[in-house]
Amino acid sequence: MASLFYFKQFCIDQTDCAMKVNTDGVLLAAILDSVLPTKILDVGTGTGLIALMLAQRFPSALIDAVEIDENTAKTAKMNFSESPFLNRIRLFHSSIERYLLNYDGQYDLIVSNPPFFINSLRSKDPLKEIARHTDYSFFENLLKESANKLSNKGLLYIILPIETSKMIEKIMASIPELKIIAEILIHSFTASKPHRKVLQIGFKISEPMVKNFIIYEKAGIYTSEYRMLLKDFLTIF
């Protein structure tokens, strides 16, 4: 049976995909702040969710979407081809390391909702193994290549669990040209501890700006901030 997730301007077919449409990807694509990027790279596009949301947000942008899993890449390509944005999104079935090694251009925006279960138990499902697990080298390569592939005012956005974000900060100590410009702490409720962090990374030297973002006002009730952020995307708003 097909598993479809309908947005206001496009649909995601996530049938047989290990990683379904989730709050992390939706939030990252909606919350990132970039000044009219013309070239965007979506690292680990999965079903193509973030690439499609960014295509909707930035109607002049060209988007390259990279996905390592062959079946998921095929699904993303199908989702792109059936969207209103098919002429502005390209799908590459590749590891991000291989892709960036062979790419000579630069991007105004690089975005990733990466696999993040580092040092956790491996999944018995081989699809989820690829989709949900990564290691130190993935992030190291992503950050080092971003330093080379971002335009002068370009930005890298990543969403991560709090513990994993600490590792990113450690890696960045060896890449002095990159700086954390802003941190957005994602909370389920006002009184709960943050469970995700969105990092805005670029070349600007400044004290990182720290913001908080609350998803729920109470159980089952979204905050006005969340509804406003996603009103152009989610059919429930």
C-alpha cells in the first residue's frame, strides 16, 4: 500500500523508504534563514522533502539533492518529477563525499538533516542502517567540504540531537574558517529540555546568536510560532 504525505504544493511518496517525513526535516527547511540563494545543496535528501520545501520557498533557486541509498534516490527523483518544481531540482545517487569531491562549483546554501545515531545500536533493517547511522568522518567531510563549496556569504544548516551537535563543534575547531553563526534550540514544550539543535554555520565572525523554538503549547496543540512557520506547507494549518 502506498504511503503518501500531502503538502499544500506537493506530495511525498514515502512507500518503502526507511526514513519517513518527520518533524526534523520539515522544521529545518522552514526555519532556516537565507537571503535568496541561487544554488542549494541538500545533503542526504531522503524522500526529497527538504529539497521540495526549499524549491517552494526560493522560486529562483536551483537545487542539487544527493542521496546514497539507491531505492530512496529513485523515490526522491519520482517525487521531484511529479512536483511543480521538477525543472529546478537535480537528483544525484551518490555518497556526499564522492559528490563533493567531483563538484567544482559553489553553493549559497547547504542543508542537511543527517543520520545521527552515532555510537548507538545498529539497526537490523539494512535500509534503516543506511538511513539512520553515520559516523564522525561523515560530519568531518561535510564540514571540510562545505568550507570549500560555500560561496563567500553562503550558509550551512544542520539539525542534530544536542549530543551530536557537541561533536560538530569539536570538529569545527580544526576548520577555523567556519563559524557557528546561530543556534536554534528545539523544544517540544516550554518547560522541556531541547532535544534538537539547528546550527547555522558560515564564515561570519561573531558571537553565536541563540534562539529557542517551541513546538507544542500543550499536548496535541501546536504553538502559534510553529503554525505560522509551517502554514504555507502543512495542510493541517
